[in-house]
Amino acid sequence: MSYEFSFLFPFLLLTLMMQSLLQWLKKSLHGWRVMSVIGIISLLVCITPVGGIPLARWLISLNANFSIPLTAILFAKVWQKATGKVWVDRKTLSGFWLFGIVMGLLLYPMALGLGPYDPYSLGWKFSLLFVLIMVLTIFLLLKRTPLGIVLMLCILAYHLRLLESPNFWDYLIDPFFVIISYLRRPETFSRKGFWTSQSF
């Protein structure tokens, strides 16, 4: 199933790019007919073979696994443009960016050799990482935040092995998610979306 799931992020990314183009051309984005056309075109582009490999799979050369939170944010953007309904607003997004920054600081510096311990090893089997994420997930679900739902999806996706990586860290963060989170840090620390209750 991980092979098929790897097409989801490129599909959503291409769909968002096409939506943005239509928006720039001042065309309507709403309606199932428009979304169906965009979806079909995006799917056809993703599965088009280039050099014997589907175009969507070429993204693997840039990033082996796109994390569940980054995929969820991308889905939320596509959904918002398609329906006009906001699932993750800017205030709530600050919680995602804060999560990306904190988890990135916990993983990447030491994983790159800045310290005697590699925290990436915690993701191979049940460890303190799983306990901490479980506790955080329960807390955020009780606070009714979208991030709580996404972390629950991370746990479920890991259980189903939806990504090609068997390491739990890769379900939580990826380099692109961490970089975007860092670039969004002014917004992150000026808002309190991480702890703000949101209806779902």
C-alpha cells in the first residue's frame, strides 16, 4: 500500500498548483465539475511515465517520505480552495509549525552527528517517542485541535505502514515540513493556535 500512498502528496501538490493558477486567472474554483476536471488532470499527470517511472515518483529523489502533518496541511489547502470551507485556519496552523520546529530540533541536529545519541533510533520500535506522541495526541484531542486529529492519523498511518519508511519519525516530520515550519516561525510565536480549542 505504501507505493500507492506515495502518489497522494504529488497529487495534492499538483492539484493545489492548478487551483492557484485558476485563481490567478480569476476562474471559479468551486463545484464538483471543476474539481473533477482538476483531479483527473492531476491524476493523469502523476501516473504519466517519464523515463519508465511515474512522474509522481520522481519526487522521491527530493524527499523519500512526506510526513502526514505536511500532507494534511496540503489537503486542507486544497479543500479550502475547492469548497471555501476552512478546516485549518492561520491561527491553528501555528500549532503545526510549532510542532514541526520542536520535533525538527529534537531529531535533526543529533541525527546529523551533533551529539553522542541518534534519536532517529527511537522510531524503529516502541519507545519513549511513541509514549510522548500518544500523550500529546490525547491532550490535543481533548483540547479539540486539528493537530490532535493529525497526530492520531500519524499513529494510524504508521500502524498501516502507509509510508515506505518503517520509522515513526518519518510519519511525524520530514525536512520540507521542518523548513517550512522554521520559515513560518514569526507567525508561530505570535499566535496561540497550538493550545486553542477548535471544533471538529
